[in-house]
Amino acid sequence: YFDNVVSLNHFDGVNGGVSSTDIKAGVSWALNATRLSSDQSKFGITSLKGNKGRADLTLPSVIGAGDFTIEFWVYPTAASTEYFFSSPYVANTWFTVGFDGAQKKFITFLAGLGKKVSAETFDLNMWHHVAIVKTAGYSKFYVNGQNIAYSTEPDTKAYAHTLLHIAGTSTSIAST
């Protein structure tokens, strides 16, 4: 499994840190307006915390048209809508994952899946595991291991992204 991992970052480091090392790709990610914070940590002593900004992370290769999994842990703390993981808009191949704090529901948009809102509600101030999975041509969206949404038609999009935006204004994130 680990041989197929392209990027892995636990966002573990020094409180207030402005970079984090991708342990799979061996590169350091500049965190821009976001910072490592010990307020809520998932792995080690820190996690990534949005400070009214985002980190732009460059992956070592494109996501592509084949199978992929993007997964992370998120700790929403505010009753506002936060988009904490997204790609830049590229004609019909962008994606985003967020949390509607007022409704306490997760939101995703994946070109091959469309916009989906979780039927279940999720608590603020606790960690949630989020995953977007594309396998055998079909896309799925999971929160805490529950399949929240899935494509009924094959997802043939080629996700040609190497740049990802991560973190919102009041959310802690830890990558798995």
C-alpha cells in the first residue's frame, strides 16, 4: 500500500511552524498564512491550523484519471461554512471538501460526483476522518468510514492537479 502513496504529511512539527515535511515525497511544504498549531493535534504535537488563509501544496505528480484516494482528518470549530481542501478550478475537473458549520454537515464537489451534502450531522470540536476515493472508475465520499455519496456513472475525468489548497479559517487538519 505504502508504495502507491504519492504524498504523506502529518503536519507534525513546532508550534507556530510555517513549513511541514512530506515524509513520502521528502519535500518541505510552505504553509503560507496557515501555521502548525498545538491547539488540536492528531498525530504528534501539532496539526495544520487555518489562520484566515490557506496553504498551497504542490504534489510530486498529478492525481490523474486512474484510481486515487485523498484522505485527511479535520477538526471543525466554527458554525460557519469552511472549504478546507480543494484543487484550483480547471475546466470540469476540480474538487473541494468543506463543512457547513451551521447545519453541521460535510459538503463535497467532485467533477465526477457533483455536489453532495451529507445527510448526517457531525459535531463541532472533534476530529472527523474524510476521504475521497476513486476506484474502478467510480467516485465515493466518506466521513468517519461512512459512505456519504457515490457516483452512479463512471468518473472519466482526468484530475490533472498538482497544486492543492488546504485549510480554512478556523479548522485544524491532520493528514493521514
